[in-house]
Amino acid sequence: MTAGRSGAQRIGVIGAGVMGADHVNTLTTAISGAVVSAVSDVDLERAKAVAAGTSDAAVFDDPRQLIISPDVDAVLVASSDRTHEEFVLACIAAGKPVLCEKPLAPTEAGCWNVIDAEVVAGRRLVSVGFMRRYDAGYAELRRIVAEGELGAPLALHNVHRNPTCPPNQPSAMLVTGSAVHEIDATRWLIGEEIVSVAGFAPRRSSLVVGDTQDPLFLVLQTTGGTLVDVEIFVNAQYGYDVRCELVAERGAVTLDAPAPTVSRNASAVGRAIAPDWRQRFSDAYRRELQDWVDRLADGSGLRGASAWDGYAATAVAQTVLAALASGERRPVVLREQPALYRRCHPPQE
Ligand code: ISE
């Protein structure tokens, strides 16, 4: 892999919205061995504003020009979900590693196009931004499962709450944009594929602006029979709250939001709660980016979620939507895993 004269990986960032801007800031201030060399966005002024926070990033209005720029070694895609497939495919065609924010693509067919292209390229270029894999709490849960410390995993209870969502957000996005994290985390924590799903739409919160169905409940089952419930509630008002409890044969472990301080005041004990996912998972994002940059530099092979993981997560999410629409539990049918992924990164990697 080539790198700039300084030896740093030159990263081009596509998308200068909330997540793109956050990644540019993290790459610029907290990651060693990388510089942001280019930024693009549909809104050129927004791209310029974000690039202004870097040492000298070029601004592109056409992401395709950014991808083929000789000053870009690797690409981070943080544009809107429906554009991911196109830009990831262009990166593969240019032979450049790409870290794509989740979802890899909102449709199974879109994810499969990426897999096809990567298989033809014959090497792993694509990583998917399932950053919870880099969160210390999730990593500890995974270790406990993998080492069998508490026996077999029987159940996972998950809570995923955002304070608010945009007015009239499509209800499907609660699954494809939010629950997709629990879907990936389940596969990664338990080390098994999800084989069946069910979805439930309870009473809608009256505080939802528009017609989004919120909350939603999901039930997932893995090949070994672990049952996983997920509450997705994106208008919970009070903050960003992600929790997970593993129930195993000989004990249970709860993952809760880390808080540096506990306050005691007015006859109550309280911990601060993050306003959104950027604060809650800031360490995980930093570790994810540092690991990606380090592995680009030393050529030791990419870790983190692969295109196969991105495909599997979207396939499960789409089956959840079908289950919600039909009111029935549905089997998840995955295509056969290409040898590239069996060799390089099995599901639990
Ligand atoms: C948001 O788009 C994210 O990416 C967050 O990781 C997720 O937790 C949140 O629910 C989504 O709205």
C-alpha cells in the first residue's frame, strides 16, 4: 500500500455530515499515521468547512474524482446510506481500501454487488463501520462468551435508545440504521449467524413527530439457539442509551454506558448520559480508525467487519422488515459465503 511522503496514510473522506465531520476530526486530532488529504460532499460549502479543520485537505465536489486522486491512499465513506454501494464499488475498481459507514448498502442486492466485486478483486479492500466491535464493553462480553467463562450464551437483552429522530423518519430506518448494530453485535458476540427473526410494533409514542413507528421490538435467534431481544426507541427524549445483558448458563453480565462520575444531589444518585452515539462510542470510533490505519500501513490484513458482515447484517435487517410487515416469524436465508471470506475472516472475526 502506498502512502504519502511523510509515510502517513492519506485518507479521502466522502460525506461531511455529522459522521463524516466526526471522522475527519478524529483522524486529524487523535489518530497517528494518517492525514485527511481530501473531503467531498454534495454540499461543497459543508465540505470546505470540514476540510478547514484539517492541515491541507483538498475539496472535491465529485466523490469519484476523490476516489481516483493520486493523493488518496484509502477512502472513508460516510455519505448517505443509499450512496454507499456506488462509492464502495468505485473504491474497489480503483484498488483502494475503503471503510464504509454502516449499512454497507440498504439492500441485500447492493451488498452482494460489493461482495462480487471484492471477490473478483481477490483481496479484502472493504471494511464496514460497525464500531461497537471496538468498544471495550462489547469486547469483554465477547471474550466471556468465547472463553466459555459462564457457560453457553442463552439470551441477550438489548436496549437502543436515541433522544429523538428527524420528523417523519421512515420506520424502516429504526431497523436498517439503528438495530443493524445489535444485529452485527449479536453475530460477533455469539459467533453464530442469525437464523430467524420476528418484529413487533407496540403502542407508538405520542411524542414522535410525524408518522414513524417508534418504538419497535425485534427477536432474533442464532444457529445455536441463543435468543436475542432488541428494543429500538429513537424518541426516548432523555439521551442516547445503549445497553446489553448477556444471560449465560452460570451467570449474567450487563454492559452499561460508562460514566466517569456519579453525582449525589437532591436525594438522588445520578450518572451523566451521552447526548448521542458520537460521545457514547468515541473510544470505539477512535480504536476502529487507528486499527484500520495501522493495518493499512503494515499490510497485516484488515480486521473489523467485512463486506460479508455488512451483507449478513443487511440480510437480517431486511428479513426483520418482512417479518414486521407479515406479523410472522421469518427464517433468514443467507447466500453461500464465498471462499475469500471463509479464508480471511470468518463471521466471528
Ligand atoms: C445512528 O444513525 C447511528 O449510526 C448510531 O450508531 C445509532 O446508534 C443510532 O441509533 C442511529 O440513529
